[in-house]
Amino acid sequence: MSEPETAGESGVRRILVVANQTAGGDELLAVVEGRMQRGPCRFTVLVPATPPAEHATWTEGDARALAKGRMTAALTRFRDVGADVTDGVVGDAHPVQAIDDLLLEQSFDEIILSTFPPGLSRWLRLDLPRRVEQRFSLPVTTVIADRLPVR
């Protein structure tokens, strides 16, 4: 896992965190805390509105509502550890498109992708970390996490 040292013009590193079911998980929070210990940083949390796999039928509204709930819970957990979280965004169901949409409006120094372990992770099967790094020319850190327990 690489840990970039770059920072924006203000000296504050801008970090985009992309997660869905693992948003706010302990493994992700440990990486966030590590970034905070290395200097000022500001986080944006992006949760793609991926259709829920556990439901046979769903609507786009269902997927967005589920993603919004995960995003809200993640923002609370980030703030609980003292992270400067500027924004939470529910994005397109496709993570690369969701990142692309957000990068049209904002710039970042790093992307952190939080996903399930190999075998469980659709994002790893799709080689998402490599695809994101190549497409956006930003350092990408992949965090392998367990599912956030239901609260």
C-alpha cells in the first residue's frame, strides 16, 4: 500500500475515499488516521449507488438510498476519529464513472479504494484499483476491509 506525500497548493492533501459496503469500516479508518498523522488532509467520501446484490429486485432510488445511508454513517465515523471531511457524495453505480464525475468538479492528491477481500470483492474481480490508477493518473491505495457491521 503506497502512501503519497504530495499535497495541494494549500499544503493540505486532498484525499478521495471511494467505498460502498466497507465505507466507515475499521480497516479504512485506520488508513485515514494514518494519513492524518502524516499532516493536514481533507477527505471526500464517495459511495457509488451500486444496486444491492442481496435484493432480487430494486430501483435506482433503492440503490441511491442505500448508498446515502452508508455515506452518512461513514461521515459520522470519519468525524468521530477527527477527520476533516468536506463532503460526502453518492455517485454513479459504476465506480469509475462516479470518480470521473467527481473529478470534473474537484481535484485530489490521492484516491483510497476500500473493498472486500479477494473472492468477495466485485471491485477486485473488475481490477478496479489498477483501472482507476491508470485512468486518473493519481496514486491509488487499496484497503481490504470486512463488511461494516449493521448498526
